[in-house]
Amino acid sequence: MSKDIRLLQGNEACALGAIYAGCDFFGGYPITPSTEVAEEMALMLPKKGGKFIQMEDEIAGIGTILGAAAAGAKAMTATSGPGFSLMMELLGYGCMAEIPCVIVNVQRGGPSTGLPTKGAQADMMQARWGTHGDHPTIALCPSSVEESFKLTVKAFNLAEKFRMPVILLLDEFIGHMREKMQMPAPGELELYTHPQPTVSPAEYTHYGDGSSVGGPYASMGSGYRFNITGLTHDQHGFPTGRSDEIQWKMDRLKDKIEKHRPELLEVDQEFMDDAEIAVFSYGGAARSAQQAIREARARGIKVGLVRPTTIWPFPDQALEEILRKVKTVIVAEISQGQLLGEIQRLNQTHTKVIPVQRYDGEMLTPNEVLNAIVEVTK
Amino acid sequence: MAKNTDVMEARLTIEEDFKKGYDLPVYVYKPWCKSCEICVAFCPKNVLEMGEDRKPIVARPDDCILCKQCEIRCPDLAIFVTREKKK
Amino acid sequence: MRMHPSYEMLRPGKKFPHVWCPGCGHGIVQGAIIRAVQKLGWSRDEMVMVSGIGCSSRMPVYVDFNSLHTAHGRAIAFATGVKLHNPKLHVIVITGDGDALAIGGNHFIHAARRNADLTVILMNNNIYGMTGGQYSPTTPIGKRASTAPYGTAERDFDPCALAKAAGAAFTARGVAYNALELEKLIETALTKKGFSLVEAISPCPTLYGRLNKEGNAVKMLQWQKANTINIKAAEKLPVDQVAGKIITGIFHDVETVPYTEIYDQIIKKAQGK
């Protein structure tokens, strides 16, 4: 079989990944630099019998996919900056009501209208803490066009399995970058779709399954009638004010992440075997870090790359081990230190941590990272 | 305030009362009644009045014309007509 | 013996009475919705009740349908997704005056514009009940609310006129007092293709009634009885006799092709059929 190799944008690859994953519903509102995702979905979904709808704002965009997902769709929305801010309340709704969906945020510079056409990595903390209340988050960060495709597929799988919104935290650099990728053949990537309940409708409770991860749950219209609410609820989905039931629900939400960290976390490491300096980076910035490390290695500097593709939950254990192992850590990111803050939180061994940041709308360059690496060796 | 009940418990209680020989044209399921008096006020034949417990009682059952004005207007589904009108 | 006919449509396991205050009109509207669905003989499995936040929006949990209690103002956005994904479902949106017309106003007009195939039951009690009686987009000018202690300075919306202007296929208004007319309007709205709105005027004796000295639930329903005119009768009356009255009935009713059906044609086009 001939290989299907294409030249694609990160945003296009994301849309193609969604289709590959079985996405059959997209709702959203146009916003730069995410719009190509919507445009691709508008083109492709009807061909597959799926549905695309352009809503009146981003709140409606996420609202409509949550409705479609509750009715059984594999649903996605895509947005950027201000649109992501508008989606925060319903992101929390999706967590509380346990509705699977994928939210793509192609990060641009902010705050406010900020830099519509320029990239940033400054929504990392918003992805984690943007909505009110304690809640779990899953966020994935691609560093290439191919990874944009693959992590979109993974985002759908995790959403289905963990029964919650999953955020694909792209950035404008990867979203608008073009590079070639080999399209995975049908069946090549694993796809997960949640099982349907087998008990009788009378026995079914929508939140009754003790293990909330990988368990069956029904869609509206499938013959299982149940209530979904954003109010804190019991196993039937009935609103509750009872502290034991509130505790049960909140623990259920927390535990589905905390007890399943190993299968969620993914940290890519390059040249780390003998590394004395580690560059921590992710998303678009990691591409420059990668190039800088190759050049530093050519000069004989023992430096490696540590690149989480799952940014939430944060890979505490893996990164802490590296902090213990290496002499110096360089944190390369396109923000004023959102990744840095997490590293400092983990840095109990007081390893030297050096930030390399840019937040002027431009891509962090390989030279900037390389200079920091060389500086360490002096 | 009476104990809250689900629809299964309500049905069982009402069916039990029917079995025991309840024979009035209107039935009031008291646990769901909030004493708003709408049924009493809008009964065209003045069949109902408020009891000492602030729940409606079927005071003049013979006057009932089975019009269901109480049933359709009760916000709490707590009152209904127990017979169909003869056609 | 005859059992209460609505009981078969109530949610198993859910404790009653519901959360609404004594004499709240919302319960009367709920009864009318249940009877309308029963009359149509539709399967509960095909019914989806979607609501936002507020007093009215607490309804879905009590009815044995598929139910989706969403966020404030967003019911119509969720409902649009449910219906578009699975057009076989009958989707009813339960909303209030604040939910549909203030925070959710944008979704309301756009769903009407795109002719989403939804039946919106807007329970209008002219106030924010859940939060304690603040003025809403349908509180008449000069009326009192907890945030309008001297009377409101704002004009109110006519939801039916708004929906029609935005492109709705069907608009109607009923009052809780006339529960049978309301039931009929809801039944008609449910069978309409496209965006249909039934505004149900529902008294709030606890807050609106008390703040505006309109009396208890019985007094408020009696006022509705005395001050409601059906549109057919109203059309024959001189203007001064209609002023200040609630006009009920069907205002707007046109045949349309709903959004979901047009989208099906788009799928055929994309697939080259």
C-alpha cells in the first residue's frame, strides 16, 4: 500500500485527526487563529454524515457540543484566546455533568483581544484553573503537525474513557505551521468508544458505576432515561445538598484523574540518558528547544529535552525525578512563566532552574535556547 | 412539613386508600399539597374547602361535576378527580 | 378508580413535592406540558427536556423524559446540539424570562433565526425568582423588584414579538389560569416544524406578587382570569379595551423547513447524492 503523505497545517491535522477518531459533531464560532479547524470540519463532516454548526458565540459553541455529546455524539469545538475564556463556565459544566467532548484551544497572545494572529503558550493555567470550583482537567499539547493529528485522536479516546471534556492545547505556531505528515491508515491508531450499559433501564443509574473510568454510560434517546445537571448530584443525577453525596461526587471527579495518572501521562524525552542539563519545554516552544539541543550536542554539551505531551494532569513524578538527576534545568516557554511555576513547585531539591521566555508575539528561537544552554556550561 | 415521597410511594398510598373503599369524587394526596388554595378557589361548584390542617377537604362531594378544574390547576399534582364523567 | 393521569410521567425515585413555592404557576405549566405529550402519545424515550437555570428550569428532573438541566441562559444552545445530532428526538426547552431573554437572549434569537426545530416553553413570571426577586427583561416598567425598590426604569420585552421578528415558525401565549388553553397551545407547538415558542404567563406569588401587592396565588390567578383576552376576541375590540390586558392564543404560525431538514440536504449535497 502506498503511503498517504500530506503537507498540512497543524489546524488541518487536528481536524483530520478528529474525523479519524470518529468525531461526528462540531459546533463553534470563528476566531483567529483556530478558524481553519472549523473550516475543515465544515467541509468534511457532512461528507461523513456528521453535523457542523456555526453558533452565535463560543458559549453556544461549547453548549451545543455538550448537548450533542449527551445525545451520543463524538463532539468537538475549536477556539482561541477570548473564545476560550468565554467557554470556561461550560467547560466546568462538562466536568460536573461528565460529558465527553474535545475542546481545541489554539493559543494566541493575550490578555483580552491581545494578539489575534500571533502565538503564545499562556493559556496553560487557564486550561487548568479557568473555570470555578475544584475539578479535574486533561490537556494535551502537540509539538508538530503529526502530533496535532495523533493527540486529537488521543483527546477523543480520553474524553470517551474518562467521561469529561479534554482540552487540546495547540498554539498558533503549530496550528499554522505546515509540515509533512504520514496519515495513519484506518485501524492503525487505537480508537476508544465508551461501552453502552447492558442493565435494564430500571436498574440503570447514570452516575452509578463505582469506577467512573472506562465504564458504560448511556446517551439520551437510547432508551435509558436519566437526568443530567450542573448542580452537584447523586448517582441518579438528582441535585443534592447532602454532604456525604457531595463528597462522593467530588471524590469521583478527582479520583478519575488521580487514580489513573499513569495511563494519562506522557513525557517525551530526547538525549536524556547522560544529560546534565535538561530543557523542559512543550508545544511550539519545544521545537526550538529540540533544535537548540541538537546544536548543543554537536558541540559536545550533555543536554536533553523533556517534553510533556500531557500537560494536565501535570507529570509531577517524572519531572521531579529529572530535577533530582540533572544539574540544571532550563524552562523554555512562550509565556511569562506558567510552565516555570509548575517546575518551581516540584523543585524540592533546589536544582538550578533557568527560565527562557518570550512573550512578544514571536516564536522563541533555537538560538535563544542555545544561548541559555551555552551560558550554563560557562 | 410532611415527608417527601416519590411517585411510587404516592401511587401505593392512593391505591391502598382506594382498596380501603375511598369513594369520593376528588382525592387529595396530602404529602404533595402546599396549601395554596387554588383548587378551593376555582372549583365552580364549591365542592372543596380548606381543612384545619390547611389541606383541602372534599366537603360537598355530591356537588362535584367531575370537571377537573382542580386537577388541571393544582401546581403540585396533589389533587385529582377519581372518576370519569359519564358520557 | 382513576389514578392521577400525570403520575405515569413523573420521574421514578425523585422526591416530591417539587421545589416551587406554594401556588407557583410553574407547576400548572408542567401539568399542561405532561398532558400535551400524553395527548400526542409520544414515547418518553424520544422526549428530551432541556432547561437553563432559574425556577422554571428545575422542571426537567421531575419529568420522566431524557432531561438536561444546563447552565444559565444556555438551554437553547444545548438543545440545538441534541436535536441536530439526533433529529428523531422531540426537544422541549424549558426556560424563564431571565434565562431566555437576558443571559440567553442571543441564543434565543439565533435559534429562531436558524429555525432550530425546538419547542421553547418560556415560563414568564416577570421576575428572577431563584435569586430572590430581581427585575427581569419582562418586568413591566414601574413594577417593583428587589433590585428596583422604587420601580424599574426599564421597558420590557414581548417574547412572542421578539421570536417572530427573529424568524420563529410559531409563537403563542397562554396563562397558567387557563391551563387547558395552554395545554392546547403546547400540543400545537410540539407538532410544529421549526422553532416554536409558547410563552406561559406564570404567577410568582412569593416574590413578584408580594413586592407588587398583587396578592396570593389565588388573587393572581383571578387577575389573570379577569384580564386575559384571546387574540381572536381582542381583534374585534377597540384598542382602549385591550390595553393592559394579556392577549393569549396563536400569534404567528407559518409552515417552514426546519434547520435539521435543510442540513440533511447539505449532507446529501456534500456526499454528491
